[in-house]
Amino acid sequence: MRVDASLSFPDNLQPEKVGSSGSSAQQSRPATVSGQDQAQLSVDNDTIQQLKTQLSQVPEVRQDRVDALRQAVSAGSYQVSDQQLSNAIASDMLGRVIG
């Protein structure tokens, strides 16, 4: 992803600049983005509310998996390969899943 600082915002979405007196002034440059990719973001409140409701129903801890792992560790039947362990450590350190 490349960020091009020369792109300008549409007139109604210009960022405010704070001058030395502390007041803000709108820029009035026209939006000139030709031949570039564009993205338009919209907020659909109904969709957001629906997703929030679905998310609130998902348990933070999957207790069934925790119980199964606890039982396997207690019984001594939980086996982890060196590769799985190194991937888990690297994933935790790098914040991403490794192959």
C-alpha cells in the first residue's frame, strides 16, 4: 500500500489546519484525483448495530476448548511438535500467524 501525500481531499472533507492564532481554516483546493484508486467509506448504522449484537454473543473464552486442553494436559496426552511450538512462539512475538 502506498500513501501519496500529494492527493487532496474533496472540498467538504478538507482537514482543518490550525494557524498560529489557534483558529482553524478550511483549505479550498479542488479534489484532483485522476487515474488513481479511490475508496469511499460509508457508515451503515444498522449493519454496525447488528455486528455489535453478534459480537456480544460470542464468548470471550471458548470454555469447551479450554476444558479439553486442560484435560489433555492433565492426562499427559497433549503433544506439541517442535515446529508447532516454534510457530506459536514466533506468532506471539510477531503478532501474526506463521505457516
